[in-house]
Amino acid sequence: MGYELGDRLVVGIASSALFDLSESDAYFREHGEGAYRRYQDERIDDPLRPGVAFPFIKRLLSLNDLVDDADDGLVEVIVVSRNDPNTGLRVMRSIERHGLPMTRAVFTQGRSPHPYIGALGMSLFLSGNRSDVVAASREGFPAGHVLPSAATYDDSDRSVVVAFDFDGVLADDGSERVYREEGIERYQAHEASRKAEPLEPGPLQPLLRDLNRIQQVEEQRRLEDPSYEPRLRIALVTARGAPAHERAIRSLQSWDVHVNEAFFLGGVEKVRVLEVLRPLIFFDDQTTHLDPAVGSIAGVHIPYGVANTDDIPAGQ
């Protein structure tokens, strides 16, 4: 019987999100593929520097210590890369040198790797390559573009704080369409009249579900050992305010998922909360909310729905 992925949180990550490849990419653009292959082979034992998503991946994988059997882990992270197998050797050795328990990889030699998201049961694909993320989102996959960030995190902190926007991320863009087409007053009335009517799930609702499953394991640990303090916390950070907040809460309830904290900001800049909350990663469908925050947190753009009509074809 093969290795099963169905009962785990599976994340696919491109080397461009896991490591800082700015130097390597510059060399590739200047010298071409053949020289780039030699460049990487000559530096195969020089570990790549951590990239924007590295702290999130490292701490997410640390949650596997909640189970005794390493082969029965809660989290599986798979490298999904445009590198060819030869240049991918440096990526895999860097993973080993950084002590990340990642053993599986897909290398596609220049082709977009997103078709393998569904095949490997991923509830999240992260990449620094925007075109790959847009292509994945167009096909309905849960993909996020990791934005450049200057954020740093304390290595001694073991907490795993994950933050989500709501519309266009956890939920579909139905309400966002009303807001953009009819204005704020009509939007508020629309949401108030439908407060008990759940929205359809958005691209990252399955990720929240999988994170909740890990939280259930932590809660069982806390019940057995009252001194145990759960490490995984999930926050909702949304521009919704009253009365539109209730439909978001009711939607989460109907999907049987939950968050630990919720910030209904009603148009207040999200960066004010994010700088205090300090999530390891924050998912939003609008770069206008992410750009002010990436100096202090790792931001991921979800190119989904009406807020991203330049990327996503009409009707999707």
C-alpha cells in the first residue's frame, strides 16, 4: 500500500517561496540555462538562504511532533518546482541543511507545476512565480502568490499564527461583487438580509478545514495535559463590519470550521492589526491590503474572483 496523503494537510511550495533565489534568478537571466545548471552544481553544498515562506513552513512542519509516528504526520510539505532534477539537487540539499523534514519533490524543468496540485491532494500551493499562481487559480486550485517581504520572525517562538481575509479567500466573491457593482449601502443591506444564508466556500476554505483538524489534535493534547498550550492559532482579518460580520460567522459555522480570533475592521487599515498579531502568513485577495503590511508580515495574494478580474477570466 502506497504512502497516503488523504488524512494530512498537504502544502505544495515552489523553491521561489521557500528560499531566497534572487541571486540564482539573476544569474539565470544573464547567463542562460546551461551556465545556470553549472552554477548550481558548483554551489550544491552552499545552502540557499530562507525565503519569505520559510518561517511558516518550518513551524507548520514542527506540528508533526504532536503524533508519535513520523510516518503518520499531520503535515506534508512537497517541493513543486520549475527546476529540472539536476538544479533541484541544490534545493533538496538546502532543505536538508536547514533541517526541514521534507522528502518529496516534483521538478518540471520549466513547465508550470500547478497540474500536480490536485493529483497530490494539496490544500495550498505557494509560489513566488505569479504566472504559475494565476494559472493554478484559473483551474480552481488553492494557490497563493508569496509577495516579497522584509518580515523577520523570532526562531525561539513556536507559535503558528495563520491569518485569513474572508471574501475571495475563505468565501467566494459573491458579496464582493455586490459591493463593487452596487456600492457600500446596498452591500450592507444585502448582507444583513442574508445573514443566515452561508456563502459558498472560497479557494482556501479547505486549508482552514485541514488546520482545524490539527487544532483538534492539540485540543486533545490539552485535555490530557492541562499544562499544554496550543501552538496553532487562526485569525480572521476582514474589512467587513456590522451588520455584514454576522454572515461571515454564520458561513464559518455552516462549513463546520472555526477561527480563534476575528477582526471585523469595517474599512480600518488591516496593517494596524497585522503588525500586532504578527501572523506567520496572511492570505488576502487584494494587494492593496497586503502591500502596506509586507514590511512586518509574510503576505500571500490569492488571485481569485472579482477583485482580480485582470488575472481571472470572466465567468470564473
